[in-house]
Amino acid sequence: QVQLVESGGGSVQTGGSLRLSCALPQTIFSGYHMGWYRQAPGKQRELVAHLSGGGTAVYADSVKGRFTISRDNAQNTVYLQMNSLNPEDTAVYYCNRGPAGWDWGQGTQVTVAS
């Protein structure tokens, strides 16, 4: 089983930025598809960003133009750069294979104050 470790969350004001990181095992193949997901209290977990093994990124409409998903193959890490944050972005953020095929990690909390 793959152990996913998310980090980089925190509390920011509206308009602020955060960069989330997802550390992957060294043995993970280089051509994987990865996604960032989020879940707010009382809401279903949703996909917000997806990155194919070839580098094509797709975003949910709610974050398009504000979030950027990327990878560093040397560090075996996937990132989510989040800019222009608003309170609707408040959630626990998770990474996983896209489509989700591994056990979920603990996620990282993002809180945006108005």
C-alpha cells in the first residue's frame, strides 16, 4: 500500500496563497496520474486538480485560474499552488492517484478567513 503524506496547509486571509505538497514513495512509477482533492465539513470529497503522466493539467471550474498542480519527479512530490484564496476554499486537502486508487492519507487543513 502507498502511504501519502500531505503538508503545507494553514490559515490565511482572503486573497492569500499557500502551496501544498504530497510526498510519494521512491518506488512510484514516473508516468502516474495524480490529483488533488478537498473535502469541506458536511460536503463530499471533490477533485479540484488533476495532472496526467504527460503533464496535462485539468481543474475544477471553481479553482481554474487560481490553482496550479505540478510535480517534481526528482523529489517524487506533487504540488498544489493556491493563489487568490477565498473562504469557499476552506477544506481538508488530499492527494491521490487519479482516479483515486490508493488509501487516503490524513490530508492537510486549509482555512481561509474573510
